[in-house]
Amino acid sequence: MEAADLVDALSGEGPLTVFAPPDEAFAALPAGVLDALLEPGNKDLLTQILTYHVVGGSVLSSDLASGPVTTLGGDVTVDVSSSGVTVNGANVVRADLEGSNGVIHVIDQVLVPAATAEELASRMSAAAPAAEEPMMEEPMVMEEPMVVEPTMNEASPAPQPVRGLW
């Protein structure tokens, strides 16, 4: 949140609902993506990604229904089924963590709007020195929002909310 200057906005009165990926989900992004997002020149893209995880209002898991949900950064798709709840395919791994200004649902992936992924890929390609290998073999062109699954097993501790970005 600090890197995107969202601390004040997201720690205000609220209420807000945050679909929060843990640090492991950010670490699982393709090589170079997290570093690129933390560059000052890409603050707008980081803001787009972070606000894509935030819904205005307090939404408990019992309030969720399958269908589109409007976040501060665009629409995501929630799927509620007998096997659990997903947001754009990211699994909700911990729900209803109540805070002073809303609720947090921990998800196991980072949600990236397709247009943001395309712009980031373009900027990363432009920033790559010509003499070196490109940072990415192919541009990140997404028809659907990008989600990245972290490596987890049953022995893994429960994911913790992101400390570096949230």
C-alpha cells in the first residue's frame, strides 16, 4: 500500500472489503514483475492492481453470491459453490477477517486486470536493455484477468496478509 500511496485511502473509515493475496502470491508472479511494479514509474499500475482487490462496503462471505462484483479497480467475478469461493479463479483461503474499517478475505493469487498486465509487459519490454535478453520471452497479453497460484501444500501455514504492499 505504501508504494502505491494507498495507506490513507485504505485505512480510512471505510467500510471496505479487501481480497488480499499473501506475500507468497506476490512472490509467485513471473520473474521481474514485482520489481517492475515497485518502480516509481509504475506506481499507476501497482495502484490499478491493488485497487482491483478492494470493494467499497463491508462484504462478509455470507453476503457473497456468484456473479460480477465491482471493485475500486474494475469488475471481478465471484463464484460461490459447494467447493468454496473464488474471485477470478483465486481461492478464498481465509474469510471474514474483520478489521476496524471492513473485512478481509485472503485469496491465494494476485489478481491483475488484463489491460494492466498488457501495459506492464509493454513497459518491461521497453525498459529492457537492448544488449540483454528480454525480461519476458513473450508479452503478457491476457484475455482474462491474470491470476498466479503460489506453491502451497497442506503443511503450509495459513497465508498471511501482504505486509510489503498492503
